[in-house]
Amino acid sequence: MCLAIPMCITAVDGLNARCEARGIYRDISLFMLQDDLPVIGDFVMVSVGQAVRKVSPEDARLSWELYDLILAETPN
């Protein structure tokens, strides 16, 4: 099973991007989205260092809400 995390693009350099989610920054590859490259401010779903698809800000927010619910129910 794969898990993708919604992140916001903060910088783009060719097929690489810097993304942020909740204060965490990651450098990711945009190779899989090269036919429709995201720009600064776009949200992407990131899995294993790769942007796998663009999403709307609303979908990114909803994803984080679901992850928060799951984490709240997970025993420590």
C-alpha cells in the first residue's frame, strides 16, 4: 500500500521542486508530472519523493483532515 502526502510547491527547478507541508520541507521529483508541470503554489500528492498528481487546495485540506482523524484513533 502506498501513502501520498499533500504538499504545496514552494520552488521549482526544472523537474525538481521544493515542497512544504505543516512546516516540513522536502525536495521532490516532478518527473511523473512533466506533461503538466505544477507551479509555485500548486498542491501535489507526494509519495516516495515523487509528485504523483496535482490536487486542489480543498482536496489537500481534506486529505490532511482524514490523516488527522486516523492519527487521533491510532494507539501510541
